Amino acid sequence: MKHQQDLTLIAKIISAVERRIPEYLANDEDRQNNEGNCALCLIEDSGAIYGKLFGKDKIRLRNSFRLAWIKASQVWITGLKTGEFEKQVYSGTLDDAPFGIIRPEFIGWEGGQPIKIDGHTRLSAGFSGFRGTSDLAIVQQAVADALASK
């Protein structure tokens, strides 16, 4: 994908996430976690970072984006979903040394995932504010929405 196409797709993903937030806030378990304060972080393979804060509580948003960035950056480094990387390391099927992330810094929670757009483009996504499974799902659904509107 060309850079302008990447930026257009990223903007569509961010908008699609924003449109889906009310759906997740309708779930009591998700709403209790964040009261509508959540954050998205997307990292291109080149290292360019994009994101958005959703909500009004600047302190909670700061923490949500910090977690979203940690999730996205771990995916950017490892190429694996958060939670999956840790499972492989702790089960002995993957050596963590080549990745340079020390074990106390493993995120462990779901919410970070690689997103393959086409044969040439991969985004590393991190979302924080809802339950881990919801963090994953909202981004997956937003990407599907964005790709469908191409």
C-alpha cells in the first residue's frame, strides 16, 4: 500500500473504533472497566504511531493510552498477540531473549494484535479500556468495517 492509502485506512479504522464504542459501553462489564475512557494505538512497521483517546477523563485516558501503546509496541516487536507471546515464552516454545523485552515488562493482557492489511502492510494494534476480549474484538470489527468501505 502507498503511504496515503495507509493513512486513509488508519483514519477509517480509528473512526470505526469510535463508532463501535457505544455498543461495548452497553455491556455492564465493559462499562465498569472504563466509564467510556479508552484508547487505541496503531504502529506501522516503519515505526510511525497513530492513535486516539476516547472519553473525557484525561488521567484515565493517559493510563489507557499507556497500556494501548505497551500492547501495540510488544506486538510490533514480537509479531504476536499480547497474551499469546507470554504463553509461548512461559511454556518454553519461544525464547524471549531475541525480542529484548524483559519479563517484568511483558504485558500479558489481551488487547494487542497484529493486523495484516495486505501482502505488504501490517499494523500493530493496541487497545485498552474494556475487557481484553472486548479490546481485541472492537479493533478486529473496526478493521473489517474499514476494509469493507475501501
